[in-house]
Amino acid sequence: MEQGDVITYSLSDKKGRQVWLNKLRNPDFYIQAGTGAKNGHYEVLVRKDNTVQISAQETIISFSIGSLDIRRIYRINAQSASIACETYLKGQVEGIAGGNRPMPLTKKTLNLLMT
């Protein structure tokens, strides 16, 4: 774990008045790049209904590791009891710790990593 990594502290059910604390201290998203996270930014948006999308709250967390920009959008829709998370990566990792050469993130490599 590097300084600046995003770690979920808790999840809260405000209607049911229940809070679940995260017992693990592992980052939610981790890239072993040898450098810590920097340029962190946090933003909360409330999106209203329109003809295409339902109302939702979005929490946007963005940061950089080296020349790789990471943007994570956590979305809670008003009409469902679920949390969605989208992760966007832009740039590249100069060198991954352990001496492995960087792997370009393409649809093919993501499919290989997920199987």
C-alpha cells in the first residue's frame, strides 16, 4: 500500500440505519508502479432525471500514478439499491515494480487479465 491510495472506510445504509466498516486496509484500486498517488481530487455530483438517465449521486475520485491518470466514478442510482463503479485509465505506467515491462491496456489485454 502506498501513501495516497484510496481505501473504502465504510458503507452506510441510511434508510436501514446500518453501517458496515471495512475491516481490510487494502486499497480499492492498486497499481504496483513504485510511485505513490498524487494530484488527488474528490468531487460529489447529484444528477437529475432526464429522458436518458435516472437521477443518481456520483462520487468522482481522480489521481495520478506516474504518467497514468486514474478516474473512478462511484454511482448510486435513486431507483435501485446498488453501487456502480467505473474506472477510467489514461496514459501509461513507466515501469512496473519487479522489472516487468509495461503492458498496454487494450481490450485484448483486459480480457486476458480478467480470465
